[in-house]
Amino acid sequence: MTGAVSAWVIVVLVAYLPGAIVAFMAASLLLDRQPLLRVAPPTAAVTVIIAARNEEGGIGETIAANAALQYVETSCVVTVDADTLLHRESLRRLVSPLESAPLDTAAVAGTVLVRNSRVNILTRMQEWDYCLGIAAVKRMQGLYQATLVAQGAFSLYRTAEVHRVGAGRTRSARTSW
């Protein structure tokens, strides 16, 4: 009896659950209607930080590039990975939604393309991750006002919120991102 129950649990988890999740995501994306932007041409000055220092040597050095945050004087900061491709309108399309959003919105996640997506199997997998994991899932999460993470590859953050969260590293801090 236990064998049959285990077999059914495995079938449900492997076959039906992923299908249900994909169907939920597809329906959500089909029903998604982005709100009109109140601020079409963005007006806020932003600082752009490009994570590229010793990129080939490992991520550790790049994370230490967070020291750049102490020099940010604008109300918003954009993070960009050096190995991403951005559309020429990307920055405008990132800033306008934040300026049009409610004041409690702390970040906006952008959509990126992988610059070296055809180099090897790993970069091709990264391209699919960007496409599915970032673009589609972030759009679905945004539809339900439940975006969990704004990825560092290309996102816009309110500078004050970045500093607030950074200051909370030493204690337990709850964020709305």
C-alpha cells in the first residue's frame, strides 16, 4: 500500500504540479494588463552602477563593489551586470514605472538579455533563466503585487530603501521587496 501511495505522490509532484504552475503562469500573463504610466518620460535623475570589477575572477570582488553605494547622491540607483544587453529604451522603461508607482514601491525589476548567450550550454541556460525566471515570473508576481526579489542584473531601487536595508543587516529587518 505504501508503495502505491508513494508512486501516486511522485506522479502528482512530477507530472501534474509543474503543469499546474505553468498553466497558472500562462493564464496570469494572458490576463495581465499593465497600468498606464502616469509619468511617461521619466524625470528623476538616477545613478547607474555596473557590476563588472574582476567579473571573470569571481563574484566575491563584485559584491565588495557595493562600496559604490556610499557615493550615490540621487534618489534612485540602477544596478546592471556587465554581461547583459539592454534595449536603448531600457532605462526610461525602468524609471517611469517607479515614478508612476505608489510611494511604498521600493524597486522595479527590469528585463535583460544575456550578452554571451551562444557561447556554451551554461550561457544558453542562463538565457532561459533570464527569460523565464526573470521576465515571465517577475511579470506574474507584479500582477499580484507580490514581487519577491528585484534581481541585480538590471533593477532600479529607491536609494533610501537600499541604505535602510543595508543598515538592517546586523539586525533582523523585514523588507517589502
